[in-house]
Amino acid sequence: MSKCIIDDLDGMIEHVIDDVFSSQTFTFSMYNYIRANKLTGPNIDEFINSSTAHEIVQVVNELDLYLEGGDDNTHKQVREGYGHLGKPTARKIRNYLDTILSDAWKYKNEKRPGRRKGSRNRS
């Protein structure tokens, strides 16, 4: 069942990425989605380690290079790929994609198990 949830989430995130680049639609909230579907820590770990999350990291890094600017070969390639967006739009997209990842990390840290009563080291 866990694999099905993550596959659905990966598909949804890829659809969100497509919408962001094609129509600049910023409606998806990762944190609200995770909470509404009551995903567990291992589910979030699986998403964080998925190819979709790694793709988001790569796009964010490329957008950072585009926003930074420069004249070397790497910056020219990134400018060729993302130049049609313009820097204000690229900045919005970069922040939005970064929020998707940070929401997953935030939820993962909230779902960590707490200490059991009486488990502290006592002197």
C-alpha cells in the first residue's frame, strides 16, 4: 500500500511541476496534502529519496544558476533552458519547488516519535 501512495504522490508532484512551468499555477500545498492523507514518516522518507524529489532538487539548483547569472558555459546552457521564463517568474518557481521539498522535511521532523515517559537518563 505504501508504494501506491508514493507513486500517486510522485505522479501528482510531476503534474504540479508541469503546471508550474506551463501556466505558472501555484496551487498545490505539499504540507496540506501530506496532513490530509496522514502519510507516515517512512512514506515521507520514501518520497524524499525518490527520483521525483531528486528531480526537484536538480531543477531548483538549475534555477539558482539561472538567477545567479554568469558568462561561463554552464550558465549559458541554463540561460538557454530557462531564459524564456524571465527572472521574476523563475524566482517564484524556484521558491515554490523549494517549498514542496521543505514541507516534506518539516512534516518528517514533526512525525518523529517522542520519548517514552521515564526513558531519560537518570543520575
